[in-house]
Amino acid sequence: MGLCYNDYMIDVKTFFSAVKPFLNEKTRRVIAAALTLGNDVGIKGQISRDTGVSYHAISRGLMELEQGALKETADTKGIRQKGGGRKKIQDHDPSMINR
């Protein structure tokens, strides 16, 4: 699928695959969400298919764009909320500490 930008067609799959290695979880969903702005109804599903970012993640990215949440990423050390992510194996099985 392509998006029109100043009379140029941009292939979303090519664009996203080129920048994806440089993105983290949050920037990936926000950029995918930004690609939907100003476009027709149903674009979220198409962008989701072209980028591999889930429909739900794109919706969350749109909310973050509206709230300006991306500005906070540069000031914080992590991209997840406190307590987010996988728990350490030692928290599940204390015997793993001695191995």
C-alpha cells in the first residue's frame, strides 16, 4: 500500500521495513499510528497489515500522539511503565540464584 506525500507515492512496507531496526516498541506503534493520520476510514487495518503492528497497538499509538506521550521517551531511561516487562527468573524460582 502506498501513501501520497507531495505528489510522491510512499510504499508503507518499504518505508517501515527500512526504519524498523531503529525503533523501539513505543516509537514503532507511534510511527505506525502517524501513518494513519488524515487518511480514510479503514486505514488502521491496512497499516497494521503492511507494518506488522497490531491494530490495538496502532490505536494506542494514536492515543499517545494525542496526549503527547512520545515527548516523555527522550527523558526516561526505559520505554515501559514501572513494573512492566518480564519478571526475573529469580522472582519465580529463588533456587536459580545458586546455579
